[in-house]
Amino acid sequence: MKSDTASGTTQSDNVPDLWNSGRFQIMLAALMWSTSGFFAKAPWFDAWPTETRGLLLAFWRSFFACLILVPMIRRPRFQWQMIPMVVCFATMVWSFMTAMVHGPAANTIWLQYLSPAWVLIAGVFLLKEKVTPADFRMFGFCLAGVVLILAMELRSGAPMYATYLGILSGMTFAGVVTCIRSLKDADPAFLITLNHGGTALVLSPWVLSNTESVSVGSYVALGMFGVFQMSIPYVLFARGLKTTSSPEASILTLIEPILVPLWVFLAWRNHPSYDAPQWWTLAGGLLILTGLIARYLPQILGGNRATTTDDALDAEES
């Protein structure tokens, strides 16, 4: 370690610690979130019927996520808004994972990233929040993206089940965010643990009645799914938001929908079940991406650095 005798500081004091950088932690969280398609499309779970595979994946991801999150709880206190929050979260996780199983991963993740538009609508009608021109621009681009995807899916004659579930996952995620916004004094770790615990509890009857089993190694993968893809990224994101603005975090997390189809392609492109995204999915996703960047990038360039750790809850992944 080199010393600066004139100033009394060391060289290492002037070099940013990459691991403790808020931006780096947020990008790493988004990178880990982006592995959802890799796990959902993995052939390790082919023994489970496709009709219930998404439900089973949702249960085990939440179950293992709970094991990591429970020790982080500091201030458990129940409030009535937590009931609709858990219902929305359980529906979101089930619809997201089922859509991943039945359709292209790119479709599912981009349709879920419509959630800011649904949050905008909920904020206007339920929380009486003000709407800015930037909000309208974001909503317009997002709406154009989903209309394009829906129109081309209908025209192609493809099954619409996964598409509708992808939209439902985005809408219910917006419900989760809206509920959490009304719980600003609650312990974030308690809220997230309650969401995952409630999801596992709601889905447990279907899991207990399932007669098909997978290998022990597959359950290890499920544990990684809950811990690596959900619990650890949440902690990283919450830490990153302490030094990174909410708009900038929103831009950085766009790494997730961009990488989701890439990991699926690299890992499972030779598997018979691989379903490549169509051009309209990529075009619709680009419209949604444009809307989100147009909404948040001006705030970043304008130097808006205000943030709170509660914002971490707004970006929780399915």
C-alpha cells in the first residue's frame, strides 16, 4: 500500500471500492435477476407437467428465498395493507413463472416490465398522485409495445396463454408496489419475507398434491433459484440504493430484460423446448425500453440524486 505523506492518506483511500459502489451492486443485482429464464427453462424440471411446472417453480423459489430473508427481519408489525400485497405477490410469482414455462422468456420479462405504467395508473386513481408529461411519454411507449406484441401474437395464431399471464404478472407487480408505497414505515425485510412466505403457503396445497418428483440435484438448483436469483439480489439492490438515485437504479436494472433471453439462448438453444423470441417481441421490448429510458434518463442527467431505501421494494423481481 502506497502512502501519500503530504496529505496523510493512502492511495487505497482515493480508489473507489468497486464492491461497495452502489451502481455496481445494482447492476450485479440486475444481472442475478436476469437468470430467471435460465432456471425456468432448464430441462432439470421436465419431470413436472407443464400445466403445473410454473406453480411448482414459484413455490420452491419463494420457499428458499424465505430461508435467507427471515434472519434479516428487524421490525415485524402486521398492517391490513399486507393482505392485498401478499395476494398480488403470489399471483405475480405464479403468473410470471407459468408464462416463462409456456412462452418465450423475452415475452414474459418485457411484459412484466410494463409494471411502471400500471403503477402510474394505480398512483393516479388510488393514491391521487400527480402525472407529469414524462409519465405520459413512458405510458405511450409502453402501451405501444404491448399492443404490438398482442396484435402480432393474435395474428400469428400463437397460443395467448403465456402472453396474457405476462401482462397479468406486470399488473399484479404494480399492485405489490402500490401496496408497499402505503407501508413506508414497515420493515422492508419483513415485507419481502411476508410476500414469499405467503406465496409458499398459498401454493403449498398444489405442491403437496403433486405426484411427480425431480432429482435431488434439481432441488439444489431450486435452492439456487431462490437464493441466487431472488434473495441475494434483493440485498444488493437495497444496499446499492443507499448511494444511487432511484431514477438511475431504474435505468441500471434494465440490464435484466435485455439479458434474460440471452441466457436462455446460450444455455438451452439446443434443447427441443427452446422457443426463440419473434421479431415483434424484440420490437415491442424496444418500445418499452425506450419509454422507460425516456422517463428516467432526464432525471439522471438533471442530477436528481434523492433516494430512500424504501425504493428497493419497488424493484423486487418475480
